[in-house]
Amino acid sequence: MLVAYGNSMGLKSYIAKRIVYVIFLIWFVLSLNFIIFEVMPGNPIEFFAGRPGAMTPERVAELMEMWGFNQPLHERYGKYIVNMLTLQLGRSARTEKPVVEIIMESLPNTVLLMGFSTVLAIIIGMLLGAIAAYKRGGNLDTGLVVTSLTTYALPTFWMGMIFLIVFGYALGWFPLGKTVSFFTEYPTGLPPPLFETHILSWTITIPSFAEFADRLKHLFLPALTLTLFQYGGYLLLTRATMIEALSEDYIVTARAKGAKERTVVLKHALRNASLPIITSVALAFGFMLSGAIITETVFSWPGLGGLTWRCIQLYDYPVLHVLFFVIALCVIIANFAADLLYGVVDPRIKYG
């Protein structure tokens, strides 16, 4: 817990307690994740075996043994907890490929799209929110708020399709989907991925300028869609907290001392109004790996959002187990980091 002007416990004790809390929360998330899939009807083996001629009874029994569906519930729970904590993530029920390899095929695309659009939305939203708060009540304030509410209310699939029709199909400025174009110099028609992994070993491929420009062109429209959808929330939050901060006594004192207006707004007001923004930003980065299912579908972007949807449709429980746990773990870590950042941003807050 954070207490203003108090330091009875100290930073080290606070971090220790938070770590214990995080450990308990991770255990709770793992248990809830396990329960959710246990109470779901059927299992992936029954799904595939239900197709005529899909599997022999011997193959069904082999897969039941492999994935532990024939074991008691408490044994499955224990093995599940141990395997997840030791990163023994198993194999896909659909393709029998290692889950790590399946996730790593889509993870770089999601990090690129969601990371770029989220950072851009945060920067634009905070800057425009500060301007709107400073010019509150004027035409600029009204225009910024109305525009942000409009883009926030529009469905992402509608914006994405409009962008594709106008800038992709009609004008031909940008490609209509995917992450890269086809290159004749490569046997597969596609350049190698930026990141390749074989469980614990990593290979990084440095793209040429032409490949980099091509990837950027494919990224532009989906990133624009997500940025326009996201920035409005940061603008409205920044504006609300800034309006409250600009009415405080220390702002009047700073102006009376002759501080520049830009310094008053950005250094004094924005910094002291940033605590709710830190929480919002932390949650945005925490949920980043969940992907954007609708946007990825519109632009045929092979990210984790689309992977999650396909795995739900195909009852690929092993992959879903890992995806849900990774998303929850990112949110937990992001919240922990936000708690620590509070004291750095606002010196009035002490860990107590």
C-alpha cells in the first residue's frame, strides 16, 4: 500500500511484501486458468476424434495419455502448476508442435503492432490532453475532445476497412494486408522473420532497407487504426487530471515566481497529475500481448490475437493455457512496476 508522507515500512519491506503478493497472485491465476479449462465441456481429443475416420482408438488412447486426460484431477493440477512454472509448456493439441514455437511465430508481430501503436497513442494522447486542459473551455479544447470521443467510439473494424478501401485499394499507397510483401529472391516468397527462436536459442535477422520499408508500409494502416482508437482515452484522462492540477496552489506559486508557462504545464502540473496515467499506461502494456483480434483479422496480421481466436475455435487447450497465463503475468508485472514508479514520479508518496 502507498501512503503519502509516511515511511514506516520502507522501500525494501514494501517490495518484499509486494513480491509475496505477486507470487500468491500468480498461483491464483494459474489455478483459475486450470479450473476454467477443466469445467469447459469436452476436450480437444474428443473434438478431433469426433470427425469420421480422423483417429483410431489406439491413437486416441495415446493422446489421452500424452496430455493426461486419463489422470485424476489433482494429479493433472499438480503437473500443470509445475510445468507452467518450469516453462515445460507442452505441445499443441492441433499440430503437436511445441507451444513455444507456435507462440513465437506470432509474438514479434504483436509486439511490433501493439507496441508501436500503444506508445504512439500514449504520447499523442498525453500531449493533446495537456493542451486541451491548458486551453479548457475554448474551441481547441472542444475540438480535441470531440475528435477523441469520435475515434474512440468508432469500431476498429470499420476504421480499418475504410483505410483499406481508401488508402489501399483506391489510392494504392499501402498494401491490403499481411506483414510483408512477396519477394522473388527468397525461395518461400517471404523474407525471413526478424526473430527466430528454437526454444531457448535466438536468431535475429537484420532486414535490408527495402525489407524494412516494406514492413513499415504493412504496419502503417493497422497501427494507425489502433492509435486513433486508443489515444482518446489518454487524452481525456490527461485532460481531467491536468484541469484539477492546474487549479492547485503550487501552480499559482510557480507562476508568481516567474516560471515559464511551458514549465508550469509540463513539469509541475503534468508530473503531479500523472499518477492515474501511470496506472492506465501500465495496464495498456500489460494487456499488449493479448493482441487485437478484430484489427488483426481486418488486416490479415498474424499476431497473438488471431492465434488466440484460432485456438479457441480448434479447442487447442495447451496453447490457450499458455496464452492466458502469459497475458495475466504481463498484467501482474505491469501493475507491480506501476506501484514502484509512483514514488519516483511523485516524491510526496512514500512506501509505507
